[in-house]
Amino acid sequence: MRYAYAKHDQEAARIDRKEGGRIDDTAAQLAYIVSAEKPGRRLRFTLKSHTGRHLTYQVQTMGGPVSVGQGRRRYVSVLTGSDNESAYTYLGTIFSWYRLNGSTEWSSWEYFHGKKSTIGADAVSAKSFLWLWNLLLSGKGLGTLAEFWHEGVCGRCGRALTDPESIAAGIGPICRKKGAS
Ligand SMILES: [Zn+2]
């Protein structure tokens, strides 16, 4: 599935990541996912379902040369361990294409589950990302089915926050305990 990606969506993606928080707007959610333009840049978000379950994803922009008419690929991975800064497993790849009429803005995006992924396409984390992606590209949005939280930073130690409660509080669980004692 493809999506016409306009400049105004990039504007919507200018979110202060240091603040952390919930994004409700469908276009802004998609814009956030693909907003990292610099090679090596990573961003993370957490999908919290209405049942309370959550999954954290990381999107990393790849380096290296790019073909004419193509943009940089983004590797999508999912948090599979306890360290929310490093314990991610590759899921699939987002491809992007330029409009070929001389415009330099991204015109379309497409996601494929990775053949090299050690996670099956029918796993919950893989299906959930595809579900999110299709809802965002179709413009239907998440509605009340799930919440989209972009990562925050702990106000005390500077570590990444990916749990919605911690993001909302602006402080991680370890630092919260230290503060209480
Ligand atoms: Zn902390």
C-alpha cells in the first residue's frame, strides 16, 4: 500500500522528542514514524492497545548510497528484551520513493516484512505493526483501539522512556524509586 506524503506531514512530525508523549493525529503518527532523515538516526514509539498490552518499535534510517528516485530505507524492529535502548529485533523495512517530476519531497512509502527477520510474519508484533501501518496509510487511524506514544527521555538520567506511564511522568521506574526513598 502506498501513501502520498506531503510537506505538511513533515511539519506535523516536528515533535519535541525530549518532551515525549502521546500522538493522536493519524497523519502525525505516520509522519513521526518516517521522520528520521539522517542515516543512523533512530526513533521509537509504543503502541498501547485498549487491553493495556504494549509493544515498542524502533525505526532506524539506513546509511549508504541510495538509488535515483529512492529515499533512505528505514529498518523497523521491535523491543524483545528488557533494555529499551538496545534489545530490538528486526521485523521489516520501509521503502520510500521520490516523485520523479523534479520535486524533492517524498511521495510514497511501502513496508515489507523482512525475509531475514527471525520473527515470523504471523507473530503478534509483526501483525501489529502491519495493522498500524495499514491504518495509518489508509487514513483510517487507530481510533480507540490503541494509543500511540512517542519515546521520551528520563528527566533524571537521560535514558529513553518507552513505557507510556513513564513517558507521561517524564521519569523512569528506577529513578522514580530513587526519588521516593
Ligand atoms: Zn532515569
